[in-house]
Amino acid sequence: MTTQETIDLFEKYVIGNYPRLPRVITKGEGCYCFDADGNKILDMFPGWAVSAIGHCHPKVVDAICKQAGQLLHIDNTFYSEPQGKLAMLLSERAFGGKCFFCNSGAEANEAALKLARLHTSPEKYKYLRGQLPRANFCDDDGDRPAEAPRRSAAAAAGLCLCAVQRHRRTGVGFQR
């Protein structure tokens, strides 16, 4: 397919929830990507921290192939030895304690809020139910922007926490 044919395919079948660069990446090797037009591009964006060692590193490719030959995916309702060993490695080398594995930002945000509530006395937070009006979103300083753009779930959770902190700091409640 040509670059334009691929872009047309996306325009017809993929929701445009964010803008894309007009390049079709077909291959990655080390710190370079190659597009459908044959251009070699220095990849200075490590894919949300999942490819900081580069594209298609031989050790990573081998590990993925080995694991795919044994078990490609198992949900968290079952135990798996690799996940247990990863939790041990993270705990021993990073922060101690236990790990929480999830597969989406929504689950991560929900767990963060639940853990914060579990380990914080009720006087130090205000639990809000329902949807906040967009006008109540605030930035890190507790100030409301003139126009609140649409935000991701992670950003919304952060803004809600910011609003709760502002409430604790100023005693200002939420108004509709």
C-alpha cells in the first residue's frame, strides 16, 4: 500500500481521536524507523517508555518469541510464574511492598484513587460521586482555565485530585 492509501484506510475506519503525522511506519531497527516511502527516520520518541532500548532489539525479540511459544496472554484471574517473578524483581529492586498489575490507564487510576483512600484518613480528602462540571477543572495551581478542553481519564483524575487538594487548602466547594 502507498502512504496515501494507508492514510485513506485510517480516515475511513479509524476514529481520529488525535492527530497523526503523515507517515506510515513499516519497520523499526534500533533507534530508527522506516516509512512506506523508504525514508529512514531517527526515532526520538521511545513509545511511552516501552521501546527505550530501540526497535527490534535481538534479546527482546528472542524473549517475546520464547514467551509466545509458551503462553501469549493470560488474564489476572490466574497465576503465572513470569508475573510472580516480575513482581518479586520490581519489589526487591525498586520500592518494596507489593505490585499491582493492570492493563489500562483507567484501571491504574481507579487503583491509585482506592489506594489513596485506603491509606489516608477520611478527614484529608473529599470523595466526590458523579461527573464534575467541566468548569470545575483546575490546573496544578488550583486555578480554573478559561476553557477546559476535553481531557483523558488520567488527566481528569489528576484534575479531580487537584480540585480535592484545592478544596482542602481553601475550603472552597464544588459548584454547578
